[in-house]
Amino acid sequence: MSEKVIPSNAPEIETQRAVLAGSGTPGSSLTASDSPSRRAPSPFWLDRLLEAGLLLSMALYYSAGNPHLGSGPFFHLQPLWTLPFLLIFMILCWYRPAIAIALLPLSLPFYLLQKPVLNHYSFSAAEITLWSCLAVVLLQAVLQRRRWPYWLPWSELRARLGPLLWPIILFLGASAFSIVIAYNRTVALRAFREEVFDPLLYLLLALYCLRTRQDLVRLLLALFATGLLIALLGIGQYLELLSQGINLSALPRINTVYGSANSVGLLFDYTLPVGLALILMPRTTSSGFLASWRCRLLVLALCLPLLFVLYLTRSGGAWAACFGAVVFLVACTIADRQLLLICGLGLILLTGLGLLCFHSNISSYLLERHANAQGVGTLTKRIYLWESALHMIMDSPITGYGLDNWLCHYSLNNVCHTTNLYHYWITTDPQTHQPTGLRYEPDLSHPHNIFLQIWVSVGVVGLAAFLAVLALFFWLLFRILASLYRQAEADPWLVWGALSLGGAMVAALIQGMVDSSVLEQDLAFCFWTLILALLLLRVLSKTPWRKRPRAAKLNVI
């Protein structure tokens, strides 16, 4: 049975978008009878004005009455008085839901500075934006029914998800079950909502409403702009520290709105490769503006603040992730397989020679990096954390211990105070009997390895589902890249999108080896946004899930 694919320039979708925008028929031009004084703004500038209105209204709603952002009267307003800003956002969202949904990544970094919404209930900007968009979309669907322009039958939604449907359901089910077996079910329920359910709900909502290439580009640009926003905040923090007379050698690591500098690097894993992919992407016959030196120079200038703040974080894992993303992007731009093999072997040889000649210096640098007062480096502590996680897994390999319940079983701490449980932290080395330094950091909230963290949190079924999602992601990504490279007139925006997604996922997995790159609210949204963008890219590039027989024809609607 042939698969139905919606092309990126489907006329019915463009017509619906034009009707929603109130701009008439797509491609309509100014007639001779129209006077310059009556000329209406172009659809391009209408979209820009709508984007600005959505961002400004949500920023005002989130800032007003949020004591975490300031001490003035504006930040201590009652929640009821801030509702007009939210109402404006929802009205603009009604006008173009796809734009509001695509811009949601801009709200991700501020999840620790939650806004009081009702009594003692507080939510992050991402949750408020998500549920506001969902309310508008549901109301539109109920009122307009079959006339709703974003209507998608179940069969087509199932085709869009393809084989990713079952791993996603398994991961969702394992995460929900982890609430039942968790020691602290309240914390597990909150983590399930913020780190699993809401990101997957966003994936489903966006699959309905994002249809065109413009939606994909807006989504990726919003992701990059999120990193740029944090970079600008990081530069502001850097200048503030310099103004206080702090010596450069004693300058603390930049963390902006996060509690850890590593969290800044983890966000950059998902955002910086979007810009790097455009700089490094190969030229195509139809590249146009994307291949021009002006475009690449502009993107390079926008990437410089991220690279500068990445340096200021002094996060070794983030630096390695950025290097890995660059290697992946360069490898994807080499069309000659023989040349790619030679370059790969050369890189492996140079890496091996470097390790052979400087292994003692490298090991000393890694083990002593960011050492605490007891002389124990962060990498050494991570090794002990991994051992603790493996011991926990050996005792409960099937079900795990529940989302965000690591601290309950890891150590004695004030975050999850437990005296009746066995604690797995390793305070002294069993071989040397030397202190590991972990006794002074009992509140390390995860084992600093994404695969161990998922296994400890949601069990072996959740881990298997997560691995299946990753395998299908890269399998589909390379199919899309191969399909685009075979086309004589490949859409350069789609090539850029595919390279961006691959580089971001590679970077996230590299730093995920030594940190948590998924099970945090902002990073969970980023991870599933990559999956969402890849699914949308598959439709726009007309790449089928399975190879079609030569005689088969593709039905296009």
C-alpha cells in the first residue's frame, strides 16, 4: 500500500494559511487600482508582527507577578491582574496556531523560574505556552470541526509517526509505571509531567499543526534563538562579574538562569549545531541565499556569542560535544565515500597517536579537572557515580526506582530525606580506602550518564524504548540525507534542517555520556523537538519509511 506524502508547497495548506492570515489568496499581488496609501502589509511582515506580538505578550504575562524575576511591584502583581497578557497571547495564537507552537522553544530555558498561576501552583513558561496553545487548538477544532485547517485523520497521523509510535508508547508507559513504584511519588509525578508527558504532548500537537517548510524553518530558528538568548544573558553575567573587579583567573563559571554551567552547555548542544550546520552545509545547485557568503558570515557572527559563552562555562563535556557535532557535519558534507573513509581513518589515527604520546598528560588533565578541596576531579567523581548507578540497577534492573527518585536511594540528603533506605553512594574507594569526595556533594541529582539515568529512573523497558527511538532517528536521518543528495534540485532549507538535527543529536549524546542531556524539562523538550522536526522533514522531503518497489507510484495529496 503506497504512502501518502504532503509536499512542502501543498496549495491547499498555503490557501488555508493565507485565509488564517487574512491575506487573501497566496501569491496575490497589488493591482493597479490600489493606491500606495491603501497598500496592506505583506504576508511576510504580518508574520513578523504576529511573532513579535506572541513573544511580547507571553513575556509580559510570564514576567508580571513572577517574584523569581525581580523585586519591583511589577513582579509581585496578583496572578489575576496578569491574565490580560495571556488573553492577548491566546487571541494571537487563535489567528495562527502554527506560529505560536513553533516558537515554544524560546520559553524552555526559564523552567527553574516558575510563575505562580493559581494560589501556590506554579508552572514554567514552556508549560504555560504549551497548555495555552492546546486550549486554543482544541477550541478551534470543536468550533470549526471539519473546516479546521489543521485536521489530520488518525491514519495520516499514524503514518507520520511510522515505526516511532511503539517506542514512544513504551517509553511513556514505562515512565508512567515508574510513578507507582517510586519512593517519592509526588516528585515522580511532577517529573513525569514536566519531562515526559508535556514534551510528548508538544510532539503530538506540533504534528497536527506544523505542515510547511516555513513551519520547520521557524521551529529550527526558534531553537537556535533560544541558545542565542542564553548566550546574551551569559555575556551580561560575564560583564557584570568584570564590573565587580573579579580577577579573570578567579572568574566563576557562567551559568545564567541555570544553577550549573554544564546546563548551559547542554542547551547549546541542541542549539549551536543549528547554526554550525548552515555554515558547513554543502553547496547545491539551488542553494541561493543559503550558499552566499553574506548568509554564512551573518550566521557565524550569531554563533560567536554562543561559542564565547561555551568557553566561559569551562564545560569539558560541552566542548567535546561541539567538536563531535562539527566532525559529524563535516562528514555529512563529504559526498565521496572513499574520501570520507580516508578522512575517518586519518582522524582515528591522529587521535590514537595523540593518546599514545600524551596519554599521561591527558589523563592527568581529565582526572584533576575542576578538582574540589579534597583534590578529587569531576571525572573521578563521575566514575564513582556510575558505579553507584550500576549497583542500583543490579538490585532493580526491570522497574528502576522512579523518575527523579535517584536522590532518595543514592545518599543521605535534604532534598529527599530518607533514613530507612539503603544508600548506594560510594564515600570511600573500596580499593584504596581514600575518600571519593562524594560525601561533600550528597545532592547530585543524577548519575551523570543519560543511559544509566534512564535505566535507574524508568527501568529496562524505558531504556530499550529510548534506544529504539535513537536508532530510528539516525536511520531515518540518513535516509532523508541520501534522498536529498540524490535530488538534482534538492531544497537547501531541507538539507540544512537535516544536518542541524543530526549535529544536535550527536552533540546531545556525547555530553550525555557524562551528564543528563534528556531528563530535564528544557532538554526533554529539545530532544523531542528534534524528533518532531525529523518527522516533519521526512514528509517535506517525500522520504518514505520503507523503500518503494520500482514500479510503485507515490500518491501525493
